[in-house]
Amino acid sequence: MSQTAEAAAPVTLTPNDYKSNIKPIWCPGCGDYSVLLEITKALAALALRPENVAIVSGIGCSSRFPAYSNCYGFHGVHGRALPVATGLKIARPDLTVLCTGGDGDGFSIGGNHFLHACRRNVDLTYIVMDNQVYGMTKGQASPTTDPDWDHVLMPGGTGTRAFQPLVIALASGANFVARAFSGDPAMTTDIIIEAIRHPGFSFVQILSPCVTFRPDQREWRNFVRQAPVPETNDPSRAARRIMSDDGFNLGILYRGDRPPYRISRKAEFEEVTAIGKEFLV
Amino acid sequence: MKTLSIAVVGSGGAGALTTGNLLLEAAARLGCYGIQTRSVGPQIRGGEAAAMVRLSDEPIDCISDRFDIMLAMDWNNVHRFAPEILLDENSLIIGDPAEGEVPPALTRSNPQRREVAIGALAKQVRKGRANMIALGVIAEVIGLPDAAVIAVLEKQLGKKGEEALLSSLDAITAGRAAAAGIEPRRLPVNGSAGTAKWIITGNHAAGLGAIRGGIKFVAAYPITPATEVLEWISKALSRTGGTLVQAEDELASINMILGASFGGQPSLTATSGPGLSLMVESLGLAVSAEVPIVVIDVMRGGPSTGIPTIAEQSDLNIAVYGLHGDAPHLVLAPNSVTDCVATTQWSVFLAEALQTPAVVLSDQYLGQARCIIDAPQTLPLRGERLLATDAGGERYQRYAVTESGVSPMAIPGLPGCQHTADGLEHNPIGTPSSTAADHQTQLDKRQRKLTQFDFGDRWADIEGDGELAIITWGSVTGAVREALGRLRAEGGGGIRLVSIRLLTPVQPERFAGALAGVKRVLLIEQSHSAQFRHFLAAHYRLPEDIEILNRAGPLLFRAGEVYDRIKSWSGV
């Protein structure tokens, strides 16, 4: 994030300063309402001016996020939020760039970009509201859905192993890996603050129930718990823990110190007219 | 126009391409114009290679109908080049007798034959190389003076040190001596250098045009034959304060440039057909969100992987029609290597001015041909978009409905103008909307940007007049121009050339003006299904009397066959 933007900001910003007046299309009870509040709280806590923050998304329920914020927003095509955010951050390192979306957008159609965004380690914060379902298209299995979850598109379940986003993120080189629960606003806000502050690519999976197509997820509040061990900077230890937990351990699970993607741009550069002399015979 | 065409062939590592490069450079120093293409076997490294150099006393943009000289360092697989290196009874084949018989595929047209012991001579020179013997032989036959050869060698071999230079010069001297008895085939210029020339490929020229147009950000995914645009521009950006990032695929590269352009930086990527196919969805996003970007498509043979190393004009349909929905955007095509500079620069200018994507349709031939040209004109075209400075006390409307259709764009960082750029249909503020009124308003606005803009005379090259017209586009223009030049030199005028540079938005009034008085039309294009013909028929009023000369790649049009067709068509 931009140090100068933080320093220049007044101290009076509140979460409401980051919200637009557009009413979300989300269903009553959707976890994403809480995430909207948590992100705006985090931005207010960091005193980042709304015009210096850009929120980028793809397609899906949670990808509607940018329009509900009062920051600059980019609502692109399905699965391509991370490349847009990458291009924006490299072109404009002075901005704080968040990328928001869902499990289908990020891990299925956008899966390749997820791997490479982790590898590239550009200073972005990627927040995935994971509800293990395609909500916008009315309830098909997503990459994080359990293999036996029954649906008309794949009766009896997909038979396909659920995607493990945090382990994949670790293996691919993400610099910050955390899991949160939308129904725990205090912890989620703190995690988002830390994720934005941390240099490099920060990945936050937020369990965000879909009460419409996955009413069973109302029970998540009874399953989640603070991870029983403190965060680590050892990716193999973090991976082992994540692979052996039940998916409900919350907290910052890994915080690494890999240097972020280096953006090399000369401060002083040549006139355009100087370019091309090499072609003169 | 006087020309001289030389082919140098040899198997992998023999250095035929180096000989071709040096020949072209030395000729450029003497004031020649020229074009050099190459043909190589399918191997990634090694394999047979042919350098084809055509020199001229006038600017040329077309490969040769026939070759004056073919020099072969060996005959391994050389028969493969027979369809490209056309010989006749006036052509001269120079071969090494130690390499065996000349393949029958090359002798059918009964060319003259001379022998030089290239390999043996190379062994007699300390660290001598066969391709430098070859350069000496050719230099002697075409009358290339030592001074020009030495100047080029010093430039090319300077880094390798004095010893490499001396052994090369010894080899060249030996080659010259061995060629002493061969009757000359003279250079098309007399050695007065005239104005200094440039040597450039179309891919580098497109990169230069991009930089001149103000491109600051490039996302790159390698693909044949577009990679050289990206590799060249990487270095240029590092000198001009820009940035290049290597993407994981073309889906990422186009979306990265969308992000960078949303951030306020003029942005570009370059690709070829398969990459363009992947980018099409996001081109539509650029249209809807009104984010300017430039995509250079260096066309190759398609569909699918097709023929990656050969030009075809068969991406016209996808570039013009590939986007879903009603998505007005810019499609432009350079029609010469030199024009790759100006048309790419213009594309950056237009994309920025109209806040919409521009697709630049170059092709493998333009992209990879090395051309001797006059220094390209500098044009006062620099991409500048209409920026919002503040909301003026009102709610900022990113997609405000304006007379021109262009709305002031706020760049992140500007207080009070936060908005969301959206691929969802939206109202003027940018809020997603599915109402008929908002959809109609925004469709009209985006269309109006293109229909109301004055594109000026640059939309096409129109040369000559008369009741007959040849309509073409892109790289084929070079062969047509040369064929018409031949006809004119023979006193056969009265044929118009219309080479369309701005494909979309279409320009019906300008087109009608260009064809005023024309009764018959010949269309020429490098596409199996005649995509250009169907494009013209869909958008323009054409005379009823239309003929078409079209063919798929990889056999490029040459001036001779175009000339023959024009003659039989026109009766001139």
C-alpha cells in the first residue's frame, strides 16, 4: 500500500466514506454484506483516501463489490480480475489495489491467474468470498464444493475433489495467507488490515455463507474457530497445518517475507524522439 | 525500377542468414532500397535456411518474382525452397562442387550455373567461414565495394574483436578472387548514397509507432510471429519510462493492459491469431467500460495453430466481427513496413481519443521482413484522452452522454470522481443497469464516438485515377503498388489503387468519393474465403463488375502475378 496516501489522509474517515449509495443485489442474509462492512472498516482504519484505493473484480455475486464501494472500481469479465489488478498496480504503484471475488471466479475460470498472481507477488490484496457455490447462476457446484453435493447439473455430486485454495496459494508463492469468516467482523477486519499492510500478494479466503443455495452454511458459525496455533513464516509448516485442518481454522496462517514484484521504471527517461536511432544505417 | 534479387542458402549453422543481413546492410550504405525475407526449416535451431534479399533503386514492399543469383553453401534440403526462390534462364546458381550435384528442382528452369569451392576456400583462411567466402563471391558479382562491406563488418563484428574481423576480411577477399570470372549482375544503384536509410522490420516499426504514440505499458505473452514487437518494445519502454510485464497467457495480457489503462497509462499488447481469439471477450469489455487499449495482431495462417510462420489476411473477420453484442471499435491495418510506424502510432492516438480498443492488423510478412526504407516521417499524433479534472460540484458521470460520445475520464487518484468502470451495461454514472433506455443510450453513445469522429485522409491510400480500381488492404498493397508501377512505366495508366487502412469504423462517404467514376473493380487479398470481399460487400456500395484475386497463405502475392492479372483484367 501507499505510504504517502496513508500519511496525507485526514483522521476523520469512517466506514461509510467507502460505501456507495447503490443497494446491493445480494440476498438477505448473504455473508457478503458483512464483508462489505469489514472491508470498509479496514480501509477506514488504515485511513486510506477512497480515491487512492481501487477495487477490481470479475463476475459473480461477490464480484459486484466495486459498485458498492466509494473507491475507484473496475468490474471486468469472468475470471480476469487478478490480471486487471496486476496491470493497474504495476502501472500505478501509488494506489492501494484490492481484488474481490468468489470461488468460481477465482479458482475455476480464473484459476490460472490465481497461481500466477501468487507467483508474481505484486503488492495486491485478494479477497475471495468463498461460499462453495455458483450463486449468480443459481446454485451449481464450484471448485470448493464437496464432491458429493447434489445438484441438478451434476446429480449425486461432481465426484471431484474440492480445491484447496490456501495450500495452492502457499505452494504458488503467496506472501500472506489467511482464512476469515464473514460472521466474525472484528477478526475479519483485522485480517484485512494486515493483508493490505503486508507487502506482496496477500490472499484472504473469507467463508461467506450463501443462505439461498447453501442454507447448510448457516451452521458455519458453529464450526469456525481461531486457529489453535500462531501464524508462521514457514510455508511448509503452514501448508501442513492447512491440509490437515477441517477448513474452519481462522486467522493469519502464513506471513512470508518474499520481496514483492519489482516494478522497474526509470524516474528520468529519454525523449521519445531518441528512440529509433538504432535503425539508422 | 531496377532491382537485383539474391538468395543465400545453407544448412543450419552455415550462416546464410548472416550473409543476407550483411548484404542488405552494405547495400543500404550505397543508397539501395531493399527487402529481406527468410525461410527456414521447421527445426527450432539449425536446419536449412534461406536469406532472400531484393535490392532496388526505388522503395519496395514486395518480394521478388524471380532471383538473379542463388548461392548455395550446400544442397541439404534446398529443394524445399524451390517454390519461393524462382529461377529462370537468366538466373545464376553458384554452388560448391564438393557438395555434389545441384538438385533437379532447381535446374528445371535451366538457370546458368557456376561453381566456387566455397568449403575448400574457407579452410584455407585462418578461422575462415563459408558464409564469408559466400559474401565475397556475391560482393564481387554484384559490384559491392570493399568500403561498404568493411563498414558493415566492423559494425557487426566489432564486439568479437580484431581477429574475427580480419579472418572475415580474408575470407571475403578469397571469395572475390574466386568469383573473378563470373559475369556480373550489377547493383541497382551507382553508389551515390543519397539520404541515410533505415533498416527495420515491420514488428520493430510497429513497436516504434507505439512508443511514438505514447504507449507506456505493455503486457506480453510470446507468440510467433509477434514476439519481436514485444521484445523490442521492452527495451524501448525501459528507456522512455514505461513498463512491460510478462503475462501468463493472452487472457491475462489483455486484462493487464485494461488495468493499466484504467490507471491512466496508454497500454498495448501484441499477439497473433490464437492469442487474439483468447482476447476477444475482453476487447468487448474495453468497448463497454470505454477503456482505451491497442492490440497488434501480427496475422499468420489459421485457423487454430495453422501456419505460424507465414502471413495470411484471414483475421479480418474476427477483428471486425468477433466481439459479441454491438461493440463498435477500431480496426486498422498498415500497408507497408514503413507504414507500420504511422498506423500503429495513429491507432494509439485514436484509441486514446475515442476511449475504445484498437486492433492493428499487421501480418507475418510485414512483421518479419527487414526493409531498407527512408526514415519514417514523424507525425504529430500522440495519444491523449479527454480527462476529468473534477466533478464540478455535481455527481461525476463517467459515462456522461455527450455530443461527441466521448466522456471525460477520471483516473484513480482524482478525488470526488470515484466510479466503477463496468462491463455490465450501465447508466451515465456507471451504475449497472438493464433498462432499455440506458442500454439504448449507451449503445448510441459508443457508436457515436466512432461515427462522429473525423478520420481525415489517412483512412486509405488512394493513388491514380480512372474507371478501373483495385481495392486491397494490408501487406498485399506492396505487390499491387509495384504491379501498377510497372504498368504505368509501360504507359498503361488509368487504374486507381485504393488501399484501406481504417477498416472500422467504415467510411461510406469517403469510400464513395474514392470510387467516384469507377466502373470496374478488382479486389486482391490473401484469404481463402475472401473475407475482405465480403466485408466490402457488407458495408460499401461497389460497382457490379467485380473480379477478385484471392489466395490463402503461405504463397505471398508477387508483383509479377498481380501485374499479369491486372493486365488480363483491364486489357491495358
